[in-house]
Amino acid sequence: MGTEDDLEYDVGTMLTSLGYYNETDPHFGRTPERAAKWLHSFKRHTQDEGDKLLEVVFPEDAPDSLVIVGPVEFRSMCAHHLLPVVGKAWVGYLPEDGICGLSKLARLVDYYAHQLTVQERVTNQVADAIERTLKPKGCMVVIRATHMCMSFRGILDGVAETTTSAVRGLHKESDSARSEFLSLVR
């Protein structure tokens, strides 16, 4: 993996090839440095690190108490176009033997979203991490986002939103459990 210095050089080269880069222009002087720092922050995230976010589980006997956190705002980068994706996520689970801190669910969304990825992958990564670590009776994740690749290129639609969901366990098997989650996040 390249360093921020490598990325800075590459961004400067790209801007030069586009005919924009002039180090004496105050608007472009530090652009390669800023862009490299920003791009470098979108590192690939691992399942192990994601699971660690949920490793503290508190024992709780809460039968049939649905836990939902959301909307959780996030920012991501489209792996196909290197353009921003901005959206909101709703994360819910029905505990079996324990619960996690509520902020951990929001951190999990941010963790998996803050990389070069696609919305469908983030949705499933969050649900899979909850299922692996908390072992709930069921869980659901709904993500709604606006993709700049649709706003600035292609169809040029600035208002279209994309919604994805991941449904696991009881929420997949039971219409009433799924409906309860969806009614609470509307």
C-alpha cells in the first residue's frame, strides 16, 4: 500500500495531466496534499476489526425487546467511481443473551462505510458482524443513501436515493418482526 506522499505525488500528476495543476495558484497549491490525506483515510477494513467493535456484551434478559439505533449518518466512497456516498442507516437486533453499547452500532456503520466500497456490501457487513458477535434472535439493517456517481455523472439525478436492507434470523422468518422494525424506522 502506498503512503500519503505517494498519493500526493499521484494526485499532483493527475491534476497536471488534466491541465489544472499550477503550484503557484493558491487554490491548487496544497490540493495534492489535501486530496492524498483524504483518500488515505479510506483504508480497507477487516472483519476482525469490525467484530472487535462489538466485543463488549452486557448480559441482559430482555426477551422480545427490539433494539434499534438510527438514523446513523455516514459518509462513504463508491468503489466504482471514487465519488462520495452520503446516507443514513438504521440498525436493529432482537437480543438473545446480551446487548452491546448503543454507540457501538453507530461505530460499526461508520467503520464499514468509511472505505472504498458499495452500499450493498456495507449493509451486509454490518448485519453479519451483529449476527456473528451478538448472536441475536434476529437483526435488520436498512441503509438509504445518495450516490454522487448518480448526481455528477451518468443519469445526473441529484435526488435519487438508494435503499438496501439485510435481514437475518427471526426478522427474516417472521413478517411481524420485520414489520415492527420497518414501522419503527419510518
